[in-house]
Amino acid sequence: MKHEGFLALIILILGISKRCFGEDFQKRCGDCWCISDPSTDTCPEFSPGHYDSFSDPAQKAYASFKLKGEAPELKAEDGTECYPFTHLEVEGHYAAGLPQCKAPEMSDVDSAVCAFYYHEADFCEDVEYEMKTYQSKDDVPDGWVVTHTGACGACSSAADLAVMGNKGLQLNKASESCGTTYFLLMTTKDPKEAFDGLWECMKEVGYTETCSLLWAHSISTTVPLCSGTCATLVGKPYTGDAPACEQNDCIKCSEDKTSEKFTIHAGRVASSSGFTQPIARPCEDIASISHEPPACVQKEPDARGNDTDGGGDSAGRKHKSFGMAFLILLSAFFL
């Protein structure tokens, strides 16, 4: 990548950071939390099954749960290192010559769901759980709970769900740091060293090792392909005016390049898990998922992420982004 490209990206990072972190993202398309059907001009109720974030007790509990068995891997068909985006030509990317990553089992089944089974424990820190893909929600046996639509993948774990449900203060700072550190490393290190630095930074955000690896691939792939477009949109809104709320060209670029493959390999993305995002999405694209943690979680999240014993006006609460605004712009996970 040319030097001027790096300069544009640094400017882009600073512009995104200043504009996005700490803003109120509760209303994402006009007065609605999603992009409603223009023909009805009605915003669907933000009902149970949709989330801005988790309560602190629930978020911390999910982060502590221990997966029994092997988590989905990001590997090639033969078990070797792979690259999720071999359909793209990215000049200078260290992984460009690697084979395509193997898709998760049943990722081609539209009705598939990923479900958890929690084993009983006296304390949340001791909870073990199993994770499995079923062909449809009707096939999920009693005792199992659906955690997202689509097959289980690299980001389907409870720990990755905890990151998604984090209210965001520390995550904001970590995300900004990962982005800026990566671009600075690209100016001084070889591509593999810069990539490893980005991967390590994403692990520090809280994502599991495999999910962090996928994120690192997505960011390092999208940046050189979309930087020119995104640099011209510094300080501009993610979406246009209501009711259409059309995404800007930066978002479109990143989604066109990596969104489909990222979603297949991640399994869990925000929309498939019932979570809103800073970028407006069509209401029908956001699944309704009832996250049901074990009984050890005394305060379960309500629809607006408040503790169930009160503690805030949900209608007037300022929503904090998940701290992934920068990553969303350049990687499109949330799809």
C-alpha cells in the first residue's frame, strides 16, 4: 500500500473515533431503532428478544462460561492455516496464498440455528456449556437454548456473546487502539508482524482466539480495498435520511467485499443474535433471540439492557455503542 494510503487511513481513524464513540445510537433511522418498511411507516416495538446490550451481571457471567468440547476452528479442509477471503485479490496480504477456510457444518442451511446447553453449577464461574448446530429451531431439544440463527461458527461462543453484549466503555478504547496500532504497524513492520499485532489486540478486546483471528483477517482485508472510498466520507453519517436510511459508500464497500464470508465463518453476528448496531439495519434482518442464561445469573437483561430490578429509564437511556464502530465501518460484522 502506498504511503498516501496510510495517511488517508490515519485521518479516517481519527475522524471515526471523534464522531462515533460515546454518541447516542438508540435511534438509528429517523425515530426508529431499525429500518422499517416504508410502505407501513411504522416502527416495530423494541421487544424482548432484541438487545442494545446486556446488564453487567449477565455480561460478566457469559464471559466466564466454559465450553465443553472443541470450538469451531478457522482452518482449511486439510486442517492447515487458511484465508477466509480467497475470492478477493489483496495486494501484499500475507495470507493471500493460503487455501480457503472450510465453512462450518450446516452453514448452507438457511433454517439452521446455534444452541447452547448449560450444565448446572452453584456458581456462574463454574458453569460449563455445550454448543451445537441444529437444522432448525424446531429440532432443538428441551433444555437447549438458541443463541443465534445460522450455524455455529468461529464467534459463536458465550465469551464472544459477552463481548457483543458489553455496554462499551472499555471496548470502545480497545477497539480504537487496535485500529490505530494496526495501521501504524503496517508502516514499520512486515505484513505478517502487523497482522499478528492486530490479532493479539483483538484477543485483548475479549474475543476468543478463533473469533479474533477472523476479525483480524476481515479488517486487514477490507482496509486496502475500501480505504479510498472511506477516506472521502470522514465525518459523514453511516446512513442517509429516513425512511430509506441507505448506507453510505464506505459501508457498502466493506459489506460487498467481506460481509458474506465473514458471516458464514463467524456464525454469530449482531443481527443473528438479536442485537442492534450503530449502523441501521432492516428490522426484518434482526433476529429475535431470547438469551436465557442459567439461574446463577440473578439479574437477567431486559430488552433495553437494564437490570430487571430497574435502575434506569429505558426510553430515555443513552445507548452506548459496542465500541466496534470503527471495526463495523471497515469490516462489516454486524451485519
